Amino acid sequence: MQDAVTELPISRDNGYVAEIQEENRQLSQEVDSLRAAAARLQAITDSRGFRLLQALYAVRMFLIPRLSFRERTAAQAYRAFRGAAHWTKNICMSLTRNRQDGGETVGKKSPASPGFAAPEGSLHEDRGRKESLYAPLNWRLNDGTGADSKFIKLIILSAVHRSGSTLLQRICNARKGTLVWGEHGGLLTHFAEIYTSAAFYSAAGTQERIQYFSRGENPNLWIGSICPEMDFVRQATVESARAFLNTMYGQHRENHDIIGFKEVHYARREYELLRRCYPEAEILFLVRNPLNTWNSTPRSWYASFDAWIEKWLRNTQYFMALAKTDAHCRLLRHEDVAGQEKETMAILAETAKVSAKQIALVLGNKIGSSHVGINEAERQTILRQCGKTMADLGYA
């Protein structure tokens, strides 16, 4: 694929060609990685063990049909067992660490820590490679300057669930001309996956595309995988995502001059896609003390306690960094919103156009709060792994 770049019949400056060469090198690595993954997947599906699992699944579907009373009962029993097992596991892990380290584990790095270096070939390393490929803010695109790119004006993102995003949404909607819609299940993640799939074909068909157009669009060449260049794939991703959101949130548009939404599933790549779609939208990043957040988070919402910690750390640290570099991004603490902290109230007055009286009326009506609980082992784990970031946020 690198050789293909040297055959490009273009006369542009060497810097641009060097960028294309480097990009195609990265894409070539991604293609090789995907092909290797496909080969491993094929080997798995051809194995006896996989066929045995298929047979067992067929038996399961016969005995416990989908959406049946038996399935619901089994699911409830499994969640109850999983919660008890997870609690026991955390206690045992905490005791083991204390025995091995003499009770001192501060400073040790984990996959959730900023300084963690994932081993080559690990899931963390693969995720890093994909994120480097999917970097909308570095894409060469025509930035949106039309009315479509100004449709969404206010976006609320929270690091994890139970961070107070609904309260902040209610505060914004206290102004009659504002309509901040609720969560949509992280739909922009699907647009990111669409890009990944389309980018694979664009990269894999580079040689065919170059040969076809450099040889006068000769139909007697193999063009089965020919696909447009990467910039067109990227432009399609941004414009389709923006068109989807604008159409979806077009309801009641005529009565509001500020349209937006809130979401709890988004991180770096979704933020970058949002910023490409709406360069001037105000984005409010909401964080909350992780001790209180985990205390009110249903355990079934995350794969594990460790997965929740990793997400809180990753998103919170990213939001903190963005708030310092993006003039249209503001970092808010839930505690400051609920406590009507002076600077936070000024930010809401500027971005959401709400008055102190409107904010007070919303805060006077508590809706939808919950407490799941937090044990001592979980508390100590959060303090150990999130302590530095908590201190940076002012959580003593």
C-alpha cells in the first residue's frame, strides 16, 4: 500500500504527499490487523468447540425462549448471583493486596492509570491504534459553517452515569426557549463504527483505485474493491451524523432558539465527531465525586467495578484537558451545580441563558435520586485509583 502512494499522478507539495504516505502506512497496518483478526475468528468458528457451543445455545433457546417468563426469571437470578459474587471478589482482592503490599498500593499503575503502557497486542493496545486512526479533529475536511452546523447549540456530556446530567438538563430547560433532549443511547458510536468499516474498504482498495483512474478508467482491470478516497469517507461520516441529529431533533424546533441533548455514553471519539459536526456548540462536561457516583450506580450497568473506574478516570481526565483547550467547552462539578456555586452559576447564565431564579426553582424539586450503596472495599479502591484526579478536581 505504501508503494501505491508513489504512483499518485498528482503534483502537490512534498509535505502533503508525506502526510498521505504516513496515513496510508497507518491504514495498511490497520488492514493487516483486521485481516489477522478475521483469520483468527474464522479459525474459532471452524473449531469443534465453537460448534459445540452452537449446539448448546440451540438447546438453551429451546428450553428458555427469548422474552419468555423463564428467561426473565433466570436473568433476575443471575443478576442477584453476580452482585453477590462481585462483592465477595472485591473484598478478597482488597485483602490480598494488603497482605502482599503491607497495605500500601498507592502509586501502582493499572490499565486505568494515565501512565499505563499496554503490552503490544493487548486489547488496550488495539484500542489505542483504532483511536489514532479515528481522530476527526485531525481529518482534512471542509469545516461546517452553514446553518446545519449551528443547529445543535448546547450539549451536556457526563463522565459516567449518575453524575447529575438530568438535573443539569432540567436547569437548562427552565428557560422556555431552550430544549435539551435526553439521552439517545450513544448513537454517534455507530457512526464511528460505520467510518471504521468504510475506511477499511477505502484503504484496502487503494491500489485498485489508483490503477483504475491513472489508466483512463480501464474497465478491464480488477475493481471489485474500489472505494473512494479516505477524505470522502470522512466527509460522509460527519455530514451523515449531522444530518441524522438535525433531523431527529427537528421536532418542536420552531418554538426554541437553543436545541441540544445530553448523553452519558460519550468519550473522546464521539466528542471529536460532535465538534466536527457543530464547531460552535457549547459543550458542558459534567463530573461528580466518584464515591457518590458509584453509591447511586446500579451494578448491572457496567461489566465490572474496574470497568466503571477505568471509564470514570479516562473520561474525567479527558474532559479536564479539553476544558483548557476548547473555548466552547466548560467543566462543571455536580456539587457546584447543586450548591449554586457562584462561578458555575455564571457559566450556566452565559451558556444556557438561565437566571438564578430559574435555577433555584429546579433545585427546589428533587426528582429521581437513588442510593445503591458502597462498601468499604469499594471506597478504598476508588480512593486509591482515583485519588489524584479527585484531588485535581477539589474532592478532598
